[in-house]
Amino acid sequence: MDKKVVELRNEERTHCEIWTRVMGYCRPVSSFNKGKQSEYKDRKYFKEHCDCDCVKLSKVA
């Protein structure tokens, strides 16, 4: 099956604003100062592995 490639001009694109949770509430990244924007770019994302009984029990029930 052939995949179509869609190309858009800049005028056709929609601005996408990115929000993130900071200190318990959400804010747009665009409102951060340069230092906070740099910290945001340096963030490491991870998925924590949980091996506790509470997860195992909730799956059984």
C-alpha cells in the first residue's frame, strides 16, 4: 500500500501550544523565561516500574 506524503506551507500550519505541569498547576511553555525553557528542554522522561502488591491485587479483582 502506498503512503501519501502531505506537505504543508507555513501558512497552512496550525500553531500548537505546549503546556506542562509546574508546581502543581499547568502553564504554557511559551510563558516560561529563557532559563525555565532551557530546563524544560533538558528534562528526562522515564516510566517508573512498580513491583508492589497493590498493583497485583487491583489486577486480580
